[in-house]
Amino acid sequence: MNSGLILLVFGGFLLGGAWSIWSVDEDDPRRSTPQVVFAVVLLLAALLASAAGVLRLV
């Protein structure tokens, strides 16, 4: 299996994690600071992993 595909799958996994942390409490629209920070960190990691996967495939 190509390492680019593994990085793309991992980026998708991290993106799903960021989304699940961001939308964890639908009843209360206010988000805590650690929740926002962790979601942003996961989003950045997902973008980096996806970009690395695309570059490995090219």
C-alpha cells in the first residue's frame, strides 16, 4: 500500500476527529477554549497529513 494513501486516510481520520470535537454539544452553542484549541490543532494536523499524502502521490 502506498504511503500517500495512508496519509490521506489518516488526514480524513483527523478531520473526522476535529468535527466530532467541534460538534460535541449541540444543545449549548458556546464552546470552551480547550475544545476550540483541540479542534483547531486536529484540523491543522489533518490538513498537513492530507497535503503530505497528496504530495507523496504526485
